[in-house]
Amino acid sequence: MIKSGKQGKIKGGLAESPSHLMHRALQLALDIYAEEAGPDGLTQRQFAVLEAVAARSGLTQTDLVKATGIDRSTLADLVARMTTKGLLERERSTLDARAKAVRLSPEGEAALLAARPRVEAADKRIMALLPKSKRDSFLDLLCSLSDAADAVPEQARAEIKAAKKAAKEAKKAEKAARKGDGKSDGRGKKKKKKGEPVVEQPQADDAADPVVVPLKGATEG
């Protein structure tokens, strides 16, 4: 008979897979969020975008990717739809003429104010599922994972930069090597410098004049 509680849990498999367990926890959190937000409320991603923009108006989409963790293509589509709905407004960035800055519209600000109490209620329901003694450490662990996720793009950019630098150094070394070998004509012989006299190489013994052997039976002239 399997006991209930922690001692009754079967070890191994999905029960010890962090990715699976986090996925299950995410599903639970999103379900609770949807229940509290209601069918007409902001989605979790919409709320995250509005909250990020409210914290610092004039963010570009690149800034929003860093602030929310939403991938670039998804965020671009999300911002476009939120702009169409009138929740966001876009304008030319004062820092980068090539980028568009995002700010809250009056409708977006109103939607955010209405959503905050619902999001807070969802968060309370989620935390209530844990013992009080573990709630702070749970948030600390989530923050550590979030920081690690933020560090991944930075590390990737650093690796790309290092790879480009190594390729550049290799190309430079190859160019220097070619320059050093530029004195040869590609057949192992040194090229004659401009103005240098040509020195004839002595002929080998086997390159002497050929010996003519008369044909047998030929008459004398």
C-alpha cells in the first residue's frame, strides 16, 4: 500500500525532472492567473509588457525583450496587437532613430490599474499553496533562475564576440604568412626582385649536345 504524502511519492522519472516539474508549476500558475483575470482581462504576457512599460516609458522592443523575457518575434507580434487594441502607443525613439519607443496609452494605463489587484490575488493563491516557512526561499530560487535566464543572451553575445575576434586574428595571421611566402612564385622558386640580374643555371652533364648515330647500312656521302 502506498502511503500518502511525501513518503508515498514514487521516485524517478518525471517526479525527478526539474523541467517537467517547472512546466507543471507554470501550468498551475497560468490557470490560477486566468481564473483571477477573467476572460476579458489581460493575459499574463500583456500584463508583463504593460507593467514593464509603466516602470520605464520609452522602452524599445529590444528593451522589452530584456525586461520581460519574452522572445523577440513573439514580443513584436504582441506589441503590434496591443498597439492595435489601443493599449500601447509607439513613436520614434529619441535615443535610436532606427527604433520605435513604446509607452502606455490612457487605455493601457487604465487596463493595467484594473489588472493589478487581480494579479496580486493570483499571486497570493499561488503562494498559499506553499508552507509559510518556504515562501521566501521559493521566491529566491525563482529569482536565481530568472537571473540565469537573463545571463544566457549576454553569454551568447560574449561567445559570438570572442569567436569573431579569433577568426579575425586567424585571418590576420594567414595574411601575414602569405606575405612572408610572397617571395616565391608558387613552384618553390624565389621570385626575381626588380632590377636583379638573371643568373643562368649551369646545364647538367646529361643536357650536352646529342650524339648522332648513323643508321646501319646507310651509304657514305
